[in-house]
Amino acid sequence: MIEKTDLTYEKTVLIGIVTKDQDQDKLEEYLDELEFLTYTAGGEVIKRFSQKLERPDPKTFIGSGKMDQVREFVKEHEIGAVIFDDELSPAQQKNIEKILRCKILDRTGLILDIFAQRAKTSYARTQVELAQYEYLLPRLAGMWTHLERQRGGIGMRGPGETEIETDRRIVRDKIALLKKKLETIDKQMEVQRGNRGQLVRVALVGYTNVGKSTLMNTISKSEVFAENKLFATLDTTVRKVVIRNLPFLLTDTVGFIRKLPTQLVESFKSTLDEVREADLLLHVVDISHPNFEEHIKSVNQILREIDSLDKPIIMVFNKIDIYEQEKIEEDDLMTERTSAHYSLKEWKKTWMNKMGDNVIFISALNKENLEDFRKKVYEAVREIHITRFPYNNFLYPEYDKYGEEKQ
């Protein structure tokens, strides 16, 4: 449940569709995530609309009858923005704007807006700006008049505010300029990575908002920004960490998400390079989230796309302190037991058991099981290190399950 604060949030409406590839349960799951994205961007969801269609309407995404309902609701409740769960075509966005006469965003535009808010460094801002321009380029025809009418709020950050008068040629030139700038910075970062010596590189990966930055702060004693919102971390953070007497480099990366815009995957190539060049991945999972298995699949898909799924991986199931299994009353004979009713002990006996020693359950916030986590990371880093430098074997001894040095 999203907590309400005294801040003023922009009133929004969410829209999604049920198709042959996406049933009602899956849609609700995506809309829950879209609502969290909206909250992160500064919006308050007033209502959700959904419709069952074989495929999205090519003109308005949803049917005309449902669109009339949305229009009446938007007018009656003075809604500031309507957000669609799937990416809209330029034609759909233009048509919908004419009907609803308010800001229209899709999931991609919303994520880009959040990234625009979160980008702090020059490099991150350049990455986000490039993604925004590439997203806006095919939408220029109807976008500028729309932006002249609406200023500020969700979806209005970034180039749209200051580049209303630009045409396609200028935007293409801007894209080329930003790409050249990123290439220059990428080369600098490649040199930096090369200058880090022969230390083993460990990267934290995972879905957004699973606690990677909190874990980074805990084990590296650094102050990386962490917040219970999506995409709290955009900039790659690298820290030197020493466990026992073994040093290694630990990298915190941007969180992944389902339906991640292709523009962002390309723009954040350098961040993904940190994952590609890592020797060991710590895949952090929020086990308290009801859809954590779907999150694992989404992260693995992106790792597969960047050729990093075959690296050594330790699954770190975080937030055990807030994990709650659903209960079935003794006299309830109708409810079928599912994985939602598993205890942590039962989860460990499922497919997780097949991963052997590459699984650990922790709470980064409450520091539960962190000593076991450190031992596991130490052993994995040690194995990589002595493979690379066999003559250093005696410097980094093995430890038994009691934490005693093996003779």
C-alpha cells in the first residue's frame, strides 16, 4: 500500500487492457506497478479503467465506449494526466489527446519522466536526455502544441519544456550530439574500469526497489542514496569492499523493470557494461513482493540480452523481515494452497534448493543473516581470485561453516 503524505500529488487515471496474452490478474499486477511508478513521479491514482480486447484499438488503444467513460471521468474530476500501461503509437497518443484534452502518457513516457527527476550527475542527465529525444522524435507532430498548452507536472520534465520550437532536423542533430557526448564519456569510464587493477568485480543487480542500495550501504559502509521508491539509483556507484582480508570492488547498478523502454536500455549501456564486466553477480530479490518470481524472470531476461546470464550468480533474497505468508483458515475447504501460502522454510525447499549454496536469505535493513552473507560472498570472491592469482592462495584462507579457518 502506498503511503500518503502532505505533498500535493497530481490526479491521474490508469488505463490497461486484458488480451489473450494478458489476463485480468496479470493486468492488475502491471497496474499495481504502474501506480507505484505514478506515485514515484508525483501522481495520485484516482481510478483505474480496464477493457477486454483481442488487440489494442489502432486509433485510441481502447474502444470508443470506454473512451467516453474515461472522458466523462476526466472532466468531472479534473484529472491532470491519463497514463496507459502499454506504449502508445504517435497516432494513438495524438487521437487520445484530442478526445480527453489532458496530458497523455504511456508507461515508457512515465519511466522516462522518473529518470529525468532522478538523474543527478551530468552523465545520467545526458543518458536520460538522449532517451527522451529518441522517444519524442516520432511524436513531434502533435507534441509541441500539446506542450504549449500544458506545462509542468508528470511527463513534462526534460527537453519538452525548452525545445517546443524545435523541428525534427534539430532534434536529430541533438540526438547525434548526445550520442557523441556519451561515446566520449563511455571511453573515459572504460579507462577508469581498466585502472581499477586486478581486483575481483562484484555487481549488485535486480529489479528496482529490492534493496540493492541499502545492501551496498550496509556492507561497504558508504552512503548511497536509498529510498522506498522506484529507480532511487540511476548512477553507477563503485566501492572498494574488504571482507576479512580480501578486497574487491562492489558496484550498485540501476534497477531493472518489466517493459523497460528500449531507449533506456541503449542509453544506459555504460551502466550495463559494469554488469557485463563483473566477475560475480549478486542478484538481489525482494522476497516480500508477491510477484518476486516474475521479477527474477525479468532480470534474467535482461541479463540474457547483455550476455551476462552465464556468470557466477548468488541469489540474495532480501527483506525477510517483512515477508508474510498468506494464511488459510482451518475450516476453509475452498481455498487452494498456492506458493503465496509458503513459509520461508518451504520456499527454500522449492526450486531454490536446486541452486545449492548460491542462495542466501537476508534483511539488509535489519542486518539479519549478514554474517552468513559475507561468508558466502567471501568464498565466491576468493575462488575467483585464486583462479586468477593462484600464487596468492595462502593469503586468503578457506573458512568452515563455523567461521573457523581451515587448516
